[in-house]
Amino acid sequence: MHDQHRTPPTALTQRVERLREVALAEPRVEAVLLYGSWSTGEADALSDLDAYVYLAEDLDGREFVSRVAPVRLAYTNLFGILAVVFDDLMRGEFHFDPGSAIAEIATWKGMIHLPDPDAAVLVDRTGRLTEAVRPLAGFVAPDPAPTAEQLMGELANWTLMTAHVLARGEAARAHAALATMVSPHQLKLVRLLRGSTAHWLTPSRALEADLPGRDAARHTATTGSAEPAEVRRALEDSWTWSRELSREAADRWGVDLPEDLHEDIAKLIG
């Protein structure tokens, strides 16, 4: 199984400590919360530096981050997050929010897991952040039956869409749909069935360590190049596996299985 308590690499540890120093020296920063692999004890030499920076007053995020280390790239990504690349090629993502946004952390329950809140809270001048993240220490596993039913629906729906796109001759789009629309739900269902939900939000993370080899091999079979024949082969393998997982989930948790729909999708793909 995946080691959940590895020692963080020196470079990342030093960068985190520098972020703490810069934040404490900046009176406009109320609190800093780390997330990602650092907060789950899984950081390694390739990990990013990801943080929420809560502000008492507005400040220039790019200038603030440049105090942590020299920056080679900085831009606001499509999610409104400041994405940076430091001089040593370490990546970073920084949310800059008003201190009032700390109250929104209460809505993260069941979606975000911070097993060690003390490690995640880097700076907290008022104590509000520490109090807000404590409920996130306990992991809330998804309720199996309704979650399986939802995932089974997602798999049928997105596989059908992918089949339609491929039939239209859009192999590149079908290839992308398999990776972004079908695969994440497929991996969540297999994790649910195997009782391995620790990486629920990013189900491909540590897949090779978390899941049996046979599942990793089945996942590999659902991938391929964007050549039309390869996409069709991957789609067929993907739907075969989705049907097997759906049947296993239906038998285990008493969820209705739309056999007729599943067979019609198989005929369309084949």
C-alpha cells in the first residue's frame, strides 16, 4: 500500500518554511493553509507547493510569491488560481482570498481530507483557520450504494457520448473523452469496490500502489493513441470493464442494473 507518512523532501520543506517566514512578515496576510500532497503526508521531490493565502487586506499575489523564491512563470489559470513555476522548476498554486472566506471551509466536509490539520495550517494569526479545518481531519468515505448508482450512470452516459463522437469520425475528441469523462468515474467505482477511497478526489493518484495489479492492467487497456482504430479498441475494452464493475456493484449493493441499455451501448460500440 501507498506510504502515507513519507518524509517530505528537503527542498519542499525549505520552501514551506520560507513561505511561513514571508507570510508572517506580511501584516496583510491573516492565515495560510497548505493543501495537496504536503497536507496528506505524501509529498516527494516532485510535489508542488499549494496554498490558500487568506488576506486581511488586498495585496499583489505575484509580488508576494516572488518573495518566497525567484519565479520563472506566473499567471492566473482558468480556475482563477495563481499558478507559478519557481526557478528550480517546482510548481505552485496559490489562492488569494479574503479572510472572510475561511468560513467557506465548513463546506469542504466530505470533499477535502486533511489528516493532520496542524501540518496544513502554516500561519494563523487569529485562530479562525485552525478551528475551521479541524473537522476535516476525519475522512468521510462515500456511501456505497448511492455512490455506485451515480457512478454507473456516469459511465453509461459518458461512454455513449464517446461512442457517438467516435461514430462521427472525431477520434481525437473521443480519445480525450475516454481520459477525462469516462476514466475518472471508472477508477472511482473500482476504488469503491476495492475499499480504497483514500485518493477519491484524484482517483488515478497512486493507482499502481492502491489497487490490485489486475485493476491497473484493466485501466491500461482502456488507454491508447488517438488513432481511430486504437480509440475504438480502447472504448470497447473500457465499456467491457465498466459493465463488469457495474454488475459487481449492483450485486454487492442492490443497485438496479440497466442491462438493456448496457447491451445497446455495447452493440453501438461493436
